[in-house]
Amino acid sequence: IPRPPNAFIVFRSCLWSNEDFRSLETDHRNVSRIAGERWRNLSDDEKEPFVQMAKEAKALHAKMYPNYKYSPSHRTVAGPKR
């Protein structure tokens, strides 16, 4: 079961859905960097619509998966230290 999106993920998805932006950048690593910079430069008032959309997505997720509890998987074998 996928986790519900947070406000930044909703923002990044909206940014990626913009055709003008998509034609400029296709590398998702750079898309995430650009989205992160833009997100940090937004005011709280500008972030509010994305926070509300994330809350709605979380409520829908809770309705679809009522017994869901996030439990990250842990590595069983640690890799070599660098």
C-alpha cells in the first residue's frame, strides 16, 4: 500500500503536470531539485493549498485503507561502510 502524499509531493506533482515545465526539464532528479528550491521559497500562504490537498489525500487514504499503519522495512544486512 503506498503512503499518502505529503504537501511537497502534491506540489511537485502539480509542478510536473504543467506542460510548459515538462517541456523544459525531463530529468526527474532535476525536477525534484527545482521543486525543492521553489517549495522553500514559497510563503506559508502559498503553501496552504497544497497542505489542504495533502490533508484531503490523507483522509481519502485512511478511508480506503482503514487499518493501514506505516511500517518501514529495515535492512537485514548492513552494507560496507565507506
